Amino acid sequence: MSPRVLVSDALSQAALAIFKIRGVEVDFQPNLGKDKDKLAAIIGGYDGLAIRSATKVTPQLLELATNLKVIGRAGIGVDNVNLPAATARGVIVMNTPFGNSITTAEHAIAMMFALARQIPAADMSTQAGKWEKNRFLGMEITGKVIGLIGCGNIGSIVAERAIGLRMHVIAYDPFLSPERAAQLGIEKVDLDNLLALADFVSLHTPLTPQTKNILSAENIAKTKSGVHIINCARGGLIDEKALRSALDSGRVAGAALDVFATEPATENPLFGHPNVVCTPHLGASTKEAQENVALQIAEQMSDFLTRGAITNAVNFPSITAEEAPKLKPFIALAERLGSFAGQLAASNINKVSIIYEGALVDLKTKALTAAAIAGVLRPALSDINVVSAPSVASERGVVIDETIRAAEGDYESLITLIVQTKDEKFFIAGTVFHDGKPRVVSINGIKTDAEFSSTMIYALNEDKPGLVGRFASLLGDAGINIATLALGRDHQGGSAISLIAVDDSIPDRVLAGIRMLPEVRQASMLEF
């Protein structure tokens, strides 16, 4: 059966055609996002939801979206999607962070010119018949310093354009490497130096707890007198009341804003000031950008639903279409290793260490780690999934440690999982052979070779003759068929393990009987 996608906001016909060409059934209802009740009534029948900004994806809507696997936002911002609720339900949330980058960067440059030459005010004056040529004394861009707060994808495009305008570009970005700064031809500085040196300050950073009001009253006071401030990134990066005071005092010569702390912005402290230019969040509003993000989200969602590829997900590692089939068996292995350990761990897991060896070093191990953590936590938290697992582990104080190294043993690829509680550590390792089936190859240092089965008995026992026969007798008397049996020991007469795959669940009385065998130290039923 073909996956079904609901498009509840406007997308182009070309984007809709991509879904159909890729084998995805698409239901195009571009006004549905504005009617939350009608959307809620039908959302349960879809595997994907493609949106722009009108559709609000709330926890209540997600509760009804029982089949939903992916939400695709045609654009950068996902403010209209409740990410924690989507993540908790295992729904991948994708956006298109690069589809409107050029358009947004160009808008920032346009706003800079609008400020430098007072174009909006001059236009209004001229159209009013005033001809105030001497009033609008402009400012030349060439040779001026532009300071970029944030130099990611959009910021780097602004930098490139500004260099073309013969400006000197400086940037504050904790994640900007010296090598990348040199490649762009810009100077990396700290925030205080940027504020002191820049003739124009342009913001290009997401809104986070660290960047909220990054242009506070205190930081605005550090700016060069006569500075111009441009924000085409996110509302909330500037203390708008503090900016108004700085404009009134003349410390800030002008400000151009495309985004506001509250949107739609029908009123704002900056409105009405003669040196302020405002636009209604137009950064991504060009025909080219709107078409680009629509096409991209259709491609990304189709690739995920038909091939397992994950691109530009904001709540899960990206996986290319080429990587997906290679990762699939190892994701299954990681999840089952985690489940094995999670079912045996007494409680109070405080650390999970995962070691990847061999060919796995070339794969996206973050996805494997998420699967392993989901497996570990699922016995205690039945509704957990690979998308929500890392955040749930973090909330519960479980430390996740990931190590990648070259192959050191007999296997082309190996995953070793170490689950640590207050009192003990449990080690389990597994691999995938050429048949694509996940296998356990070591438990607590004891070598074995066992495929996973839906129901298994794990026993830790002494290596003594006759135990296998007693296992078989107990299970046979209970009418339980043994599918496979794998054994391992550390040395003759020492500690041993038994992994018995059976066709049916094990009654408590049978498991109790196994535990009563004198050689058995521990026995558990595992279900996968």
C-alpha cells in the first residue's frame, strides 16, 4: 500500500507531482491548516503531513495522528510544530533550511541599502510632492564594517555579498572555525569587539535561550555610535524597547527589521520611528524561494516514506538514501542488543556505552545509538521510540557514551553495548553477517553465536555436563519446542551461558523450574 501524505498548506503543482512520481499518494487541501477541527478529524489516515506556517501541529493533533511518521515544513522555522510532542511519538520533523537562504540573505542586503540611503522615507516624501533632496543625506556602503552575529548558511551568503560591495566583514559565531572564516575572507571576533567596530550589525542566528535578546540594552550600549541594526533572522533576538530608546537617543542611527518578538506584529514599540524600516517577515518571500522549499520538502518526505532516507530532520540524525539500506540491519541489531540488556538490567541505569568497530565507522552511528537507547529503555518505558530515546535518556540522567574505532577482532563490523547500573555492568556484542540477520556474538566476555528470536531464554550457568538435557526435559514436558540453542563458556568447568530460542512464551512455573536447577545462577525470558 502506498504511503499517504496530506498537504494542508499551499504547495506548488510541481511539488505535488514529485510525491506522485515517487509513489506517494498525496491529498492536497491547501486551506485545511486554518481549520484545526477538520484537520484533526482526518489526520489519523496519513503517513505524512506537509505544511508551511498556517498549520499548527499541537500535542492534541499528534495524539490523533496515529499513523503519522513524518512532518515536512516547507521553510526553516518549525515554531508551529510542537517538537517535544512529535519526538515523543516518534514522528520525524523535517524542514528545508537552505531553500530560502539566498532570498533571506538578499533581503538583509536590501534592508541595509534601505537604511543607508533612507529609501522608504525618501519615497514617501517624494510621492507626497515634497522634494526634500537635502533632507535625505545618505551613507556610502563601500569601506564600512558590517558585523554578522551568526555566520552559518545565510550569514555566510551575506558575507559574500558584502565583500562584493567592498565592505569589511567581521563575525561573531562560537561555531565558526578560523579555517572557515579564512575561507570566507572575514575576520572572526568576539561579541564586544563586533559591537564596538561595526557600522552595520546584521543578525543571522536562530532564537535559543543563549541568543534571546542578544542585542539587550546592555549590548546595544556597547555599539559604535551611529550604528545601523538589521534583523532578518528571528524575532526575540533584540530587546525592542531598548532598541527604541537607543534610536530615540541617536546612539542607533537606524534599524531595519523583518521579524518581531510577536507576530503578526500589528503594534510594536519600534513602529512609527522615522529611522526604522519594517517589513512583514518577507525574508523567504520570493517566488523562487517558495518554489524551492516546496520542491525540497516533497523530495525529502518522499525519500523518507519510500526509501528510509532522512534529510534535514530537526529531531533525528540525517540518513541518505544510499546509507538507509546499509544501516537498516544494524539499526535492528542495535535495538535488539539494547533490548537484551534493558530486559536484564535490574533498574537505575545510569550509563550506556556503545562501541562501534570496523565498517560501521563509515555509517551514521548516531542513528544506531538512538536505536540502542530505545531498546535499553523500552522495557521500562513501553512507548519510547528511536526518535524520542536520546532526549528521554538525557531527561533521566542516563549518560550516553559513543566510541568509534577500527576493527580489533574477528568481525568486519561489531557493536558492543555496555549498560551500567549502580551495582553492575552488562556487556553484549553483536554483528550482522552477510545474510542480513543480527546476531549475538558475546555476552559479558563469553563468546557465543545466536540469532535473535521473538522469544528466548537467557541463562547464566556453571559449565557442567547434562544441563542441556535438563533444559530440554523441562521445556519438553511443558510442550515448548526449542527452535535453536547456542552455548558459550569462558573456560572448561567455568561460567557458561545458554541462549535458547523457543516457539512459545515461557510460563512462570517453567522459568521457575529452570532457575531451580543447581547449575543455573540466573535465567530470564527475553522477548523481541
